[in-house]
Amino acid sequence: MRRIQPYQATKTYLCPGCNQDIPPGLGHLVVVPRGAPDLRRHWHHGCWANRSSRRPGRHAPR
């Protein structure tokens, strides 16, 4: 896992936790499974922290 600072975030990524965009300029996490670098994913901080209590592709109610 690696933290991406806002100034490092230059592309739009799709968070697998909420299925929402992570826009350029937003700090987030890059998670790379050991032994499977092809499965690298970009996550919102909150989505990663709450991944065990939420199903993929569902965002929390506001």
C-alpha cells in the first residue's frame, strides 16, 4: 500500500470500494497485492478503511 499525495495524483482512477471516480488532485491509496502486481488498484482512504463492512461498488449513504 502506498499513499498518493494530492500533488502526485495526476489521473482519474475508479475506486473499487465505491465505484466512484478519484479525480486528479485528490490524495488516495494505491494497493498492490503481493505476488499480483497486475491487480493494483487505487482506493479512496475511507473506502479502504471500511472495505470489510461494505460490498464492492456500493457507496455509503450520505
